[in-house]
Amino acid sequence: MNERAILYRRMNQIPEEWGTAVNVQAMVYGNMGDNSATGVAFSRDAATGENIFNGEYLINAQGEDVVAGIRTPQQITVEGSRRWAALQGISEEVRAENTPRSKNQCQSAPPSSSLYRQRLENYYKDMQDMEFTIQDGKLWMLQTRNGKRTGAAMVKIAMDLLRAGEIDEKTVLMRMEPQKLDELLHPVFDKAALKRAK
């Protein structure tokens, strides 16, 4: 009967006597040792719209540890790790030496989330932002939602899905957010190109 619940019921014409639903679900833990982890993955690159699976995870951690910024997460794919290292100016040798994949930590579990990538995109007909936990080597998909993206990625993803026959032209137009289209009218600075120019 708190104010928020009362307002929610009123807005949705739900009778007061029905109350508000409660979800009961099992808990999984990514902080149960070196064979457990938590992370986020994206079915496409949210910055460019490129059709490449990417994301990051932390071994022996809970979900809030990923967003808190107290530990540096690992890239979920080797390609993602290489891209991250290039942006940071880290050599391939240093990157390879210091990534958990080279040390066989939690090696098999995070990439298995890529198996869900195509299924979820096919179902939702859009780029997906997925949260997962690995508890003692077993992958649990916690949630998925349409992923946030830049204006350039918005256009590329919509056009790629149109060409693939996944969505129609009307859907492409409906997905064009005006404020993100405005992004495309402003200059974009390539950090890597700026570093090379120095």
C-alpha cells in the first residue's frame, strides 16, 4: 500500500483488492570462486553497430562489482580484448600475457553466452544487452533487453536487420530516435587517429 504501488494500480486500472504481484525466483552467485563470474554481453557493438559479439565479465564477482568500477573487467571475447587493448595503447604481447584467457581462468563459461546471441536477436529482432552469471561453471542468463546504442549504430543495426529480412521499412523508421539522428550531424573524433597524429 505504499504511494508508488497505489499510483501504479491507479494508472493501470488495477483494483486495490488485487494488490501488486511479487516475483519469486532462484538466486545464483558469481562470487563462488574462480569458476564463477558475472558480466554483460551485447549481441552487436553498441558504438558502431558492427555485428560482433562483445562484452565484459569479472571472475568471482557479483553484478554490482561490474558497474562499481572497483575491479577491471575482462573482455568476453579475444577480439574484444584486442580492440580494448588497441584503444588503450597496450601491445598485443602485454594484452595476451595479462588476460585470464591465457591463464585458463573461467575459460569455457563466458563465451557460451554467445550461443544465446542469435536466438535472442532472432526473437526480439533487435540488438540485445544481456546480463549473465556463471555459478560454479554453469551459465545463467539473468535478463535481456534491447541494447542502448549510438546514433550511428542505431542506423547501421536497423539497416542490417532490414537487409537480412528480419524487420520491415516501417520498423526501421520507428526505430530512428530523433535525438540520436541529431548525433549524426555533429563531428566525431577518432581517439586512435588523434593519438597517431601526435
